[in-house]
Amino acid sequence: MSTTQSFADEAATSPNTPIVLLEEVGKSYGNVHALRGVSLSVRQGEITCVLGDNGAGKSTLIKIVAGLHDYTSGRMSVNGEERHFSSPRESLDSGIATVYQDLALAPLMSVWRNFFLGNELTKGPFKQLDVAAMKRIAQEELTKMGISIPNLEQPVGKLSGGQKQCVAIARAIHFGAKVLILDEPTAALGVNQSGVVLKYIVKARDAGIGVIFITHNPHHAYLVGNHFVVLKLGRVALDTHRADITLEQLTTEMAGGSELEALSHELRDLAPGAQDENPAGEKE
Amino acid sequence: MASTITSPATADDRVAARSVGARLLSRPEIGSLVGAAVILVFFLIAAPPFRDINNTGTILYGAALIGVMAVPVALLMIGGEFDLSAGVAVTTSGLTAGIFAYQLSLNVWAGILLALVVSVAVGAFNGWLLMRTGLPSFLVTLGTFFILQGVNLAVTRLTSGAVASNSISDMDGFGAAKAVFASEFKLGGITIKIIIVWWILFVAIAAWVLLKTQIGNWIFAVGGDAAAARAVGVPVKKVKIGLFMTVGFFAWFTGMQLLFVQNGVVQSGEGVGKEFLYIIAAVVGGCLLTGGYGSVVGGAVGALIFGMVQLGVVYAGWNADWFKAFLGVMLLLATIVNLVVRSKAEAR
């Protein structure tokens, strides 16, 4: 990729202390250890991809950073300071914004109301909503991101999946996110729309935001990522920089690596001729 | 989508500007307004006394009795919850004020204040229990409904030995309180009960709060998608508990009206079934039962429809027994009209 050089430049200029640093973080629900000894660092202007199969602990990981759950072991620091978030509000106030798979947009509410939800602009002694300003800013921010939504009064539920993702990302960036967590933003999208969303992710990175990109699509991850962390059964199975891995390796690692090889042998034994159709193990 | 990235134009020519008509039709209360107009015309033709301007005050009074409570019930429904205890909570409020003031021989206003505290506390309890347990509001408030109903009857029986509270009409402060909650005045020959004025005021304030303030935005959000609202930092629990407390506040107000309009006596069995009338008004007014969508003004129009039908049936000379049947038909028609109008407006 032609952008590899710029990745390296950014890595050189970015500050040494990561914005968010997880050290040996674990989370147990009773006797179930959903996450064990996970370390992760998020730096300004970098995209850290977290990959893993269903149940690998990706959701638990982002819920900890997003403030929905507290961790039970290890240490999480934000801007060098140890933190335990007790609500999403605290996480947001520390500059961490999360765009969830299920979007965190209220479907029946208009685009501008969703854009400013939780951060409404008010004016006057009665704290009346400044509707005109909110519509104007929402339109400007969306246009800046290259999203065209002609009618901001439209309920969000009527937008396409890609548009919704973009509204959510644009919103997070506008409200000063330093770290953006994207939970499988491309999982439910078609090829074109995924492309649009990936472009916004790159735009967010270029704006100096540290991005945690959760996905189980290694192709999407490799297109934009600087750093890759593969989770397996709640543990880190792979933690590597872009320079040290190829797409093929990442795909194999993601698909289960040696386990996949074993499975492929097993399948070959079971049904000769029908094996190896889909070595990437793609489900979407 | 691809073309929209390369040309970040401010306008998209694929979408034509929506006509004023289509925009009007997409308002949640439009179905109820159409329904109200149809019913008005119907009874103007079918019931001669309906045309008498002097009866307008009576019709509005009937509407206001439901309408005041329809305001918080509509807000609560938009916030995604129900309150089945709203009907008997009104009675609880009236009884609390009456019994407390009578038993301790206090100024009426002391009873009024205590009733306010109790009513808001009942609302807060509903909201707190709901948030604490995660049970559906239908179940939680059904429980409160029976509790309040039982307490109303039992406490009244214990204190007065009858099914109604003792009259407080000769006690200090009664006159002033009656003037606030249950007086009336003449306006151009029409007798206007003060609750109608209060009703209009409440609707105006609540509509403003819902559409033009941060709290209003949050109410839509917690009803539309509570998880999404929480994730962007909306205090979902506080908003929902606040909504239940608002229902409590309005139950207090309506309870005071009930107490002072009946010369300081409240029947302990009253209020059962009223909760459904409030819900009907809100639903007819375009509130979605599932939350996230609706209008306070619509709820007021729903209450107006209720008032018109209630008296229209009588004025038309029909047996009043038919009223409930008529109401049920209205509810179904209104919800279907809402559905059709909304889908048509969205298709434009």
C-alpha cells in the first residue's frame, strides 16, 4: 500500500505514551473468565485492529474501554492515569467515543437529534434547544466527512447501514473524541458501503484520532490497520505491527491458524474433493 | 453511495424538497386531528345540543379531566413505559390530602402538600422498582395499581368507617384551594372550569419541553432505544424515573381537582379504569405503544375526542351505555388512521 510510508511517519511523530493503555487486563463474570491478561495500546493517529472470532472477548474488551463494564484484574490507563470507568459518560468525558455494532442511534429520531443526543446545544435563559444551530452543524460535519443526507429531519431508521455508521462516526469526531472505538462497523454492510466506512475510519485517523477497530474481517483490518491484535478465547493470540505481518498470515491467524490446518485435514479425510473451498473461514 | 463521497455537495438532487402537506402529514398528531374534525362534524349533525355554544365548556371540561393526566402518560409512553396505576394514583392523592387534613385537623394546604409528596413518591417508587428489577412497566405498575386500590379502600374504611373520606369543606384553606383547583369563571357567556385553563397550560409547557429542550430529546431517546441513549451518555434511569414522578405530580394535581370539586369528599373506589382512558388518549394522539414516537398535543387532541364522544352520545339522545363501545371503536379507528397516514406521509 502506498500509505505504508505515511503510517511509519505518523508512528514516528506520535507521542510515546499511548492515549489508552491496557496492561494484563482481565474480566470475570463469576467463574467465567471472559478476558484474561489482555494488553493493548492505542496511540494518536493510529488504527489498532482487534480481531477475533465470536466469543473471543472482543465485545468484553470494548465494553471495558467504553465504560459499560469494569475490569476485574490488570490495569487500564487513559492519558497515563489509571482509570476504572463506572459509566459510559466517564469514558466519553475522557475522550473515548464508541460506535457500536448496533449503532447507538435511536431509529425513530431525526438525524440532527441523534447527532446531538446527549450533547444538545441550548440557548437562552430557558435552555431551549438551538435547533437551527444543531441542524447547521450536523449538516456541516456530515458534509465534511463526505456524507450527503439531504433531509436532516429524516428518522435515522430510514438511512442505509453505511450512512448510519458514518453519522455515528461523524458525531463521535465532532464531540472531540481522542479515541474512537468501532465495533464491527463493516459487519452488516455490502462491499461498497464497507468501502465508504473504511474511508471514514482513515479520515478519523488522519484527524489525529486513535482508533480501535474491532472486526472479524482480516481484509478490512489489513486495509487500514497499523497494529493488529488477535483475540482467542479471551486471550491475546497475536500482537503485531503492520510491518511484521502479511495479509495471508493475518487471515490464517484470524481463521484459527494451526487449528484450521487440523480442521482442513479432518475435512479432507471426511469428504475427499470438497475441502479447502474457503480457507479464510469467512462467515460474513 | 460511492458518488456521494467524491462530491461532498451540500445538497443532494436525488431527493426533492418535501411539500408542506407531506411534512404536515408526518406529524404524529395528524391522525388524531383528522379524527377530531370528523367527530366534531358528525356530532354537529347528529346531536343538536352539540351546536349550542354553552355546551362547549362542558365538553372541554370532560376532555380536561382526562387530558391533564394524558399529558404525563403521553410523555411516559414516548419514553417507552406505561403506568397502569395512574388512575388509582389520582384517588390516592385526593384521599391522602382529605384524610390527613381531617384526621389531624390541619389546614387543608398541609394535606395538599403531603398528597404532593406521596404522589410523587409513588411515581418515584414505580420508576425505581422498574429500573432496579428490569421488569416490564406493565407488571410493576399493575402491582402498584392493586396496592394503591387496596390501600385506598382500606385506609378510608379505617379512618372514616365508610367508602368515602370525611368532608374537609369547612376546614381552613378550603376556599383558597378550591379556587386554585376547581373554580370556574365566565368567558363570553361560556362557563369555563379552571382545570381547562390548567390543562391548556400543562399541554403547552409539556409540548415545549418535549420538542424544544434537552430533556425532551432524552425522552424520545430513552423510549426509542434505551441502550443507544445510555451509550451516548443520556442518564436513562433518571429520565425514566423522572417521567414516573411527572405522572405522580399530575396525579396529585388531578386528585386535588377531584377532592375540591366534590366539596372535599373522595370516593375510595374511584379511579379504576381511568388509566386506560389516559392511555387511549395518548395512543389516539399518535403515541407509539412501543415508545420513541408521539406527541403531547396529540394526547390533548385524544382527550378532546374523548370529551366530544362522551357528551356527544348523550346529546344525540342515545343511551350512554353505548359510550364505551363507541370509545373502543374510536381507539381502533384512530390507530389505523395513524398507521395509514404515517406510511403515506413517509412514502411521499
